[in-house]
Amino acid sequence: MATFWCEQAWLPDGVTKRVRVATETAGVVSAVDVGVDPEPADERLPGIVLPGFANAHSHAFHRALRGRTQGTGGTFWTWRDRMYEIATTLDPDSYRRLATAVYAEMALAGITCVGEFHYVHHAPDGTPYGDPNAMGDALRDAARAAGVRLTLLDTCYLAGGFGQPLSAVQQRFGDGTAGLWADRVAALEPDAMTRIGAAIHSVRAVPAEQIPTVVAAAAGRPLHVHLSEQPAENEESLAAYAATPTQLLHDHGALGPATTAVHATHLTPDDIALLGEAGTTACFCPTTERDLADGIGPAHALRDVGVPLALGSDQHAVVDMFEEARALEMHERLVTHERGRFTPAELMTALGTAGHGSLGWPELGRIDVGAMCDLASVRLDTPRTAGIDPTQLVFAATAADIDTVVIGGRPVVRAGRHVLGDVGGLLHEAVDEVWSRL
């Protein structure tokens, strides 16, 4: 059993001082005592302790593009071409090394669970590896090495666009049919640190008649989908099916409480209503959406119809969930000219219970008896956080203010240092390896 004493903690009832969190052997919280003094056996966590963050949307290999595409102009589609080039360099070993460093960077930022939207399945020419899930297993190994929880969202990717075959660089993403995709995914088993989900890459990449097969294979699991990230997707969907992407997903049974719509940027009022009626989560990735000039999605309108909101770092132009959370509010301010569109508590819910729920971990995202002991302590004495009201931490702190991260009752980060050591060095080596292969 481990015990952690917190100067302050973000409990379900609000910020509370002098809190002891006790865990069982399995890393489950067995007691939360408030108003107590530290004991010799307690590990003291400075500042304010939050539930560990959920990063609900990640493409780990996109991290290799950071600082190499932002200054070149272009569009989402030209950025995508560069991303495809990076994808051609990966094999299971190099992907394991890169993803290990990326997930360790996430742990340093207080992320304790990540949803990996995984579609780089096969060899570059589309030939399956001897183990057809070798690339997915590389991601599992990486998360395990970095100490973070993983929901592997194995992604069905069948077409290069509406009515278009996969291009040469997309061959490694595809399985031929949704049925063959489902057969491969059926061999993936969850474990203590990994849950298996599914994803429809987009309505561009999965023909409408194949969607029900994916939905059936995903039954009882999280199902994610890129939705209306670009206006061109909407226009092409209307031309091909006389339906918006949201309507198409609805008509083929893909919306529901287990589904998460990623981006959800360019929605009609009818789309918003359908997502609300279905209880589908929307995952916004604000730092990516602004980096790629996607636009600002209707977060507040979705919240108003009952859509839970989660957050992701997507292409990892930034790995800072505080920045993702406050951008949700700040982008609303830019659009509406109003402040206070989301409360700090709502933003923390997006980082916590809503994000974890979208990834199939309902026992995460809160500091409470019966929850898993995943904690992130944030210093309140840095140049960014000194003097703040802790209840408004999300508007002041950055990932650099994370001091200690505990996952399943085990510290993975202490004093801002990951158990793997020099994460910057690991990232440098892994990214250089990717670019050296181009």
C-alpha cells in the first residue's frame, strides 16, 4: 500500500487542503482523508494534486513533425502529404522508440492515459508483418515503458477518399475490407494498462457500406472517428451521399454514447442536434486545429445539447493539456466576444472524467475511493502559478509546472523528471532516426 499527502487536492467536491490518498496493492484508491497532517510514511505531493489527465486523441508519429512544418505555410492537405512521408519511415522497432519518448513526454505533462488513433498497421507496401498487429504491439510496449495507460484505437482505413482507392503511401493503413480489419483487431487483447478500442478513420476513408461492420466489431468498446475536420470533407460527403458526415454516421449506426467524434469542427445545426441526441462525445484538439488552420468548432453549442467534451493533443505540436483546456474557452471568446463560456470545473471535467470515459476508463479521472490512483501534482510556486487562485489553475499553469505524476499508485514522474531519465534526449534520437530515413 502507498499513501500520498497533498497540500491541496482537486476532489469531486472541489479544492480541499491537507488530503491523504491511500491506495491498495492494485493501485486503487482505498481512502481519502481530508484535513489531516502528513505522516512519516506518506509521499508528499507539492502544490495542488489533480486527477491524471486523459489525452483522448493522439497520433504518436506526428510528433516527428513538430517544428518542421509550422513555418512552411500551405494547407491541411499539404501538411498531410508531409505526414504521409513520415509514416513511410516507420517499422515496429523505430515506432516503439518514437512512441516511448512521446508517451514519456505526455507523462511529464500530467497525462496518465492516452487514446492512440492507430492506423499505421502494415509494411509500407501494405504487406502485413509476420505478426499482423506488430505496429499496435509496438505502441503497447511504448506505453508500458513510459508508464502510461493506453487505449489502442485500432483504425479502419480502406479508401483514399470518396470513391478513391488507397494511394501508394496509404497502402500500409488498409486491410482491404472492414471484415478483414475486424478479424485482425479480434486478436488484440486488453491488459491491466491497455484497453482496445476501434476507430473509423473518417467517412472519406471508410465507405458507407463498410461502416456497420466496424460498428458491430466495436460493440462494447470505445469507437472514435475523425469528423468534419475540413469543409472539403463535408462538401465531398454531400456530393457522394447527399448527407453530411454526421448524418452518414447516424444513418449507419455509428453514433452513440460509446462514440467520440474527433474535431467536430464544421457542423450544421442538425449535426449538432444528432450528436446531442446520441450522447456522442466530441474531442477537441485546439492546438492542432489552429496549427492546421482547421477552424474553431462549436464547443459551447455541443455542450448545450448534452455532448460531453474531451480533449486531445493530436499531432503534438504542443503536449500541454492545460493549453488544450484553456484554448477551448479562449477560442470561444474569440468567436463570441464573451468571457466565461466554460467554467474551470467544466474544463477540468474535459481533462478528467469525460476524457477518460471516451477512452473506456470510467474508473479514472477523479480522486475518490474506488478510482484508480492516477495523480498529477502541479506546483503553485512557479513564475506562472505563484499567487493564483488554485480553482483557476487551468488558466495559468503549463505542462512545465507538473512536479509529480502517479499512475496506479506508482510514481512515474518526480520533481519533473521521468523514471526513464532524459526524455528530451530520447525524443531527439527518435525524431532524428525518422528524418534520416527520408
